[in-house]
Amino acid sequence: MRTRETITGVILAGGKSRRMRGDKALLTFEGEALISRIARTMKGVFSQVLLISNSGTYRFLGLPVFADLYRDSGPLAGIHSGLLHARTSAIFVVACDMPYVFQELIEYIVDFESNADVKIPMIDRTLHPLCGLYSRRCLPTVEESLRSGSRRVQEVLTRLHITVIPVNSQLPFYREDLLLNINEPRDYELLTQAHSFEIPS
């Protein structure tokens, strides 16, 4: 595996969870908040882990917390803040609402042979840029995009050298919902296979 000291784990928790009508990062799965689950996984891979959030809600995790410099600019602003504040040559980004991002997946992406600016997984022809490795070389392009008012991660990727990493059933850790995002109540219901649930206020 690539030396851990050259990569910082970055957890994105800057979203407003409008569709969830509550803080999705604090939803519980298998007795643990989603963001705690992600933090534990990231700490198992990287010696340096930081959190991007515009509030102090998650200080209980004991991680350094940094805000977006470009407010209300979505995940791209979180990636920008992570690149800016990390002291390493690359960051590994994971959104706080991805319950099945396991250590094996992270290590597979990190170890994938490539010198690209970005390495991101693809399942069933769908790219997942909020679970991937971003070189510090991306910072000028990301910042230029934000300055111009362009906030779409997918658009920025077209201006970077990227490697798309196929994730399929031949991998031992594969599952169809490996890169599931919890964006809406029905996503959480599917995750827990419950008919009713409470969302933290």
C-alpha cells in the first residue's frame, strides 16, 4: 500500500441534509453513527484524518475540523478545503453518508497503479467522485472552478487527469450497494430494512 504518511483521509460533512430533514451523518447503522463509522474506517488506513464541516457538531470524533472556504458550494468546496489544509501530497475523500466504504475498498483505490491527479471508483458505469484519491496537483483547477462559480465535481474532473477504477463482483469485498449514499429517508429505510425510523434533530 502507498505510504500512509503521504495521504490524508478527508471526511466530507458539510452538507445541509435538506432531503433528510435532519443530520444524516448522525443516523445510526449497526449501533454507530454513520460519521463515526467512516471516521473509524479512515483512522484504520491513514495516520492523518481530518473533517470538513461548517459546524462544530462532530467535534466528539476528536478530529481536526476545517470549514469550507467557499460556502454553499457543495462537495467541491469540501474537496478544496481538504486539499488546502492537508499537509500531504494527496487526500482520500469520503462523504460522511457512505456506510459501506470499507478499509479494503480504500486500500484497493490507493494501491491501484496510476499517476493520475484523481483516482475514483466506478460501479455499473456510475462514477463515485466522493470516494477517491485526489492529488494536491488538483488544487489550482478546483480553486479556479470555484472562483468562476462552477461547483460541479463532475465538471472539474473533465479538466483533470483521472483514472477510473472498476469495482465489480470479482473483488472479494464487492457488494452492489458498496458505494451507497444516504441522501433521502428511503435510502436509510433501505439500509436498515425498517419501515419506520427517527431522524436526529
